[in-house]
Amino acid sequence: MHQDWIHLEHVGAWTELTNKLAAVDDTEEFYEAEDLLEELNEPGVDPARDTLGLWDNDTMVGYGQLRLGEQLRDGRGRVSIGGGIAPEYRRQGHGTLVMDVLEARAGEKMAQRHPGVEYTIDVWGNAPGHSAGAMAVARGYEPARFFQDMTLAPGDFRAHRRPASVPEDTALVPYSPGIAEAVRLLDNEAFADHWGSAPKSTDEWMAMTGARSFRTIYSRVLLEGHGEDRPARALSHVLGAEWVDKELYISRVGTARAARGLGYAAWTLSTVVAAAFGDGFTKVDLSVDAQSPTGALGLYERLGFKVVRRGTVYRKTVAAR
């Protein structure tokens, strides 16, 4: 066994391991090599320090990667550590090794980017009873939030019509680079009261919407009327991505706080789903915070989405350095 950071030439082995874990752990998080290559090039990521691969001869059997939000939320930094160990290598201390390295790196990186600031580290525990959750608890993490993956098949879809409350001077338009800043500002506002979120910088937003998997054709924005003397203002948005052919993943759903409860999100999402099914997509997936302050779970259920799996995020708070 040996360890190394994830080099560009390791992406093929990393993809193979990631997709193996997706099947074994029933996450359906399948990726192409191009997707993981983009992760190595995300804003603020230093692969030589923020990633770790574990190898048994020429086979990658474990990995970890660290992300640190560029901006603070409520005066605290936010770190997330992801990864996984091949099932036949679990419960042998390999996950502990990955966490030791990346937790130390988190402290170092926070001290460089946000010195003297407290931060949290989040790790995904998979389904209840998974060994990842047990390891997190053993390291001082606590169950912090519960998420539900939901899916929608064409036959279950219940479309939502345009709400009567939609102002005449608004338009539902496909996402485009020309309205990127308006949508980023809306996203930061919409998610400001969502657990675990942090505002996205321009670079982070451009990386997300410029990714190979991002689908402008299956992303919609409810845009308030604007003219030469008034910049565009987004009221609601739904962003879609496609990692698996003909399976749409809804990555972001948000509505301006003043416009919540008016049916905008349901209508915007409904148009995206209808477009995808009209083009032959076999299903639409999303993940929702079970304790979302916006009542998102009920919205999705009204459209026909059904819960297919549950998972837990574990969190540890680390004092400032």
C-alpha cells in the first residue's frame, strides 16, 4: 500500500473507484473522467495538497478530497471532506489515514485563507448504518443534517401551471452567461438561510455553470423585467446537470425571499422537468434537506418526486488557529 495526491494521470483509476463506490453504496453518483478532472481544477483547489489517493500496487483503493469555501458564512469557514474506500479495504484504518491527512490540511488552509476564524468540517455519512458514519462519530463528528434523494419518472410527473401571481413584466428564460451575475446573486440570497450553505464567489459560480455536466437547456430563470436603466433581477431559478445520459439532476432550486410562497419555484421546476421528459429523459433526480426552511420537500412531492434514499451529514466544529 502507498499513498499519493491525485495526479492528472490518476483520473482514470479515480473514476473507476468512484463509480464502483456509487454502485456498492447505492448513491448513483456516477462520473466520467472529465467530471473528476474538472474537480481537480476547481477554484481554490490545490490537488497536491487537497487530495489523497490510496493505492494497492496499481489499483486505487481509496481517496479523499477537501474543499474550502472561498467566502465565510456567519463569520465561520466551511470545509467539506469527501472520499471513499473500496469495500474490501474497509475497517482496516485506511479511512482514518485519509481523514488524518485532510483534517490537518483543513487547519493549514484555513489558517492561510481565513486566519483566526473558526470553521466547521462536514463529511457525508451515506445511508444510516454505513461505516462512514461510524468513523465520523468516532472522530468527534455529530449527525448534523439529514438529506433525502428524490426521483421522478415520466409517468409520475404532475405539472404545475404558471401562477396567477407572476407579474406581466417577467419572463421565464433559459440560463445564459448574460444573466449569470443576476442568478448568482439570487442563489446567494436564496440559500442564505439554508443549512451548510456558503455564498458562491464569481469564480465558484462560473466553475459550476461552466462544467461539462451543466445543462443550460434544462435550466430556467424567472427574470424580472428590466431596461437600459434597470439591471436584470432574477426571482426564481432551477439549474440542471447531466452526469448520466438521459438522467437529469436538479442541482439548484432557489427563489428570492420576497417571492417565496407564490408558486414560482414549482412552475420553474415544472418547465425544466417537462422539457427533459419531452426530450426523452428517463428520470429527474434531486437531493433535498429534510429540514429545509422553504418547505421544498412538499413542493417536490406535489410534482411527483418520491424519496429513494436517505443520508446524513456529520459535522465537527474546529476552533480558530
